[in-house]
Amino acid sequence: MDYTHYRETHLRSLAKALSWRITATLTTGIIAYFITGDFMTALTIGGIEFVIKFAIYYGHERMWEVVPFGRKVVAHTEEADADRSSPDLDEITKSAKGQEVPAS
């Protein structure tokens, strides 16, 4: 049986890091503003935090990409080859186990 392993691309890891950093930095900036009462101080704290933690998060994501913990082997199906789409994980699992998969 042929197996396909899905891995995250570097671009996906960067997009996840960026979206999380924007959310987290806004939160940090708001907290810093309420504590200090100074907009420029809050902006400085948020800016420093954004750059440093963006790099840390990206490295963390890439490190976890090579850790096998929590990964499952997913069966490669002919249907997935035919339409080149990302099939639903439940459908792949059922197909791999020989269970009937409802037609879409």
C-alpha cells in the first residue's frame, strides 16, 4: 500500500507565525498601554515583542515539523490523485481501512 505524508511548507509556517503574532502583539500592546498609560511605550514593547517572538514561533513550528510525535500515516488514494484536491482526512482513513466512503 502506498502512503502519503502531508508536511507543512515553510510558507504555511510563516503565515501561521504572522497571523498569531499580530493577534498576540495587539494583546500585548493593549495590556502595556493599560499598565503604562503611554502609547509610545506600549508601541515599543509591542514592536520588540513582535520581532523576537515571530522568529521564535517560526523556529518552534519548523522544529515540530520534524518531530514524529502525534503524526498518523495517511493512505494515498487514487481519488486524491485524480482531482489533485486535499481529500477529507476521514475519507482517506475510511478508504485505507476498506470502509465504504460516501460519494461527494
